[in-house]
Amino acid sequence: MKKILVSIFTVLCLGILINCASVQTKNPHIQREWMLVSLNGFTKDQLIKNKAGINLTASKEGQKIKGGAFMGCNKMFFTSEFKSNGKVSISGLGSTMMACQNMDLETYFSTNFEKMTKYSVEGHFLTLSDDKGNQMKFVAADWD
């Protein structure tokens, strides 16, 4: 009887350890909501008025984060992968198809977002940049 209990206990402990090891943990420095505060050709006031930002709190599949974006009109979605070497890959950008009066910001963002290849997090700021030096700068939405 004692051997059976020890065997059951061992199996349960191993099961718990295996399950804990496979749980995806969030990276709180990246997986949060970000407000867009700097983008070529747009003022900070325009970005704030449009509630421009990205949401990286959605589900994580392996190393990839399913994210969302909003630039004042359509809801956008994408997949991103933030690597430890400062590289980022963004793919699968899509959106709803509503027509709005002023879509300049959304058009510019959607044309350039997937071109971003590098990232840095400094304090409460996330900066995405491409190989040509273009940048998108965000501030954490939960930062006071």
C-alpha cells in the first residue's frame, strides 16, 4: 500500500512540474497596452485624439504574441515576436473595413507597422524601428 501511495504521489508531483514548466509567462515589459506618442508626420495631439495604440496583452502562442491596434477608426490585429536580441517581427496585419473621414494615420501605420524590425524598451517607453531609421514610439498606457 505504501508503495502505491508513493507511486501516485510521484506521478502527481511530476505532472504538476511538467504543467508548470509549460505555462507561458507574460513579459510585463512588453506584454501591455501601449499608447502611440510619436510617429513621422503626425503630432502627439493627433495621436492622442485618435486614441492611437497597440495592445500586446492578448494570447501568447509559443514566442508569438497576438496583438491588436487602433488608430481612430478600424480595429487591427497582428502577430508579433519579440526576440531577446532586440529584433521584432510583425506579420499578419489585418483590420476591419470601416470607411472613416480621416484615415491618414491608419493608412500610414498599416503601411509601415510590419516593416518594423527592431525594438527597445526603456523605462515606460517602447520604440519600434525599421532598417531605414523610421520609428514608432509608444508609452505604457498604465504609466502615470
